[in-house]
Amino acid sequence: MAPRSSAFTSSPVRTSNTPGAAFAAAVGTCLLLKILLALGIATLLWADLTNGYVWAVLTVTLGFGAIGFVDDYIKLTKRSSNGLSLSLIHI
């Protein structure tokens, strides 16, 4: 039986030999969103929320997750390997 295909499980990414490319190809965006959601909920439930470092790490982690999601969304909607450009995230 062939694996089910979904819009968020595969994206047209360019072939790369970087260490993270194999992981990104094997794990879909939907699963990564579930991992970030679980991490955020677990942090809010069990971390010391009075510690500023907890909020800093959670903000940075969820921020990079949001950037990755937007990048994958652009790749899927445009059907190309060009994702988020630096001009869009320039501050």
C-alpha cells in the first residue's frame, strides 16, 4: 500500500546534501507543527513561568517554527522550491 500524500507532508524542495535535508524530507510540516504544539503546551504546563529564560527560549523556538511554516506554505502554494526570501523577513 502506498503512503498517503497530503499537502503538508511533502513539498517541492531542492535536493541538498546538508545534514538537515534528509530529516526535512522524511518528516512533514504537519508533524513538525504537532511537535512544536506539544513542546509549547508542555512548557506552559510544567516550566517555571516566572523565569525569563523560559519565555525567551519558548518565543525563539515558536518564532523559528512560524518562519519554517510560512516558508513551507509559500513553497506549497507556489509549487516551487523558492521559499521565504530574506527581503520578507528583513527588519
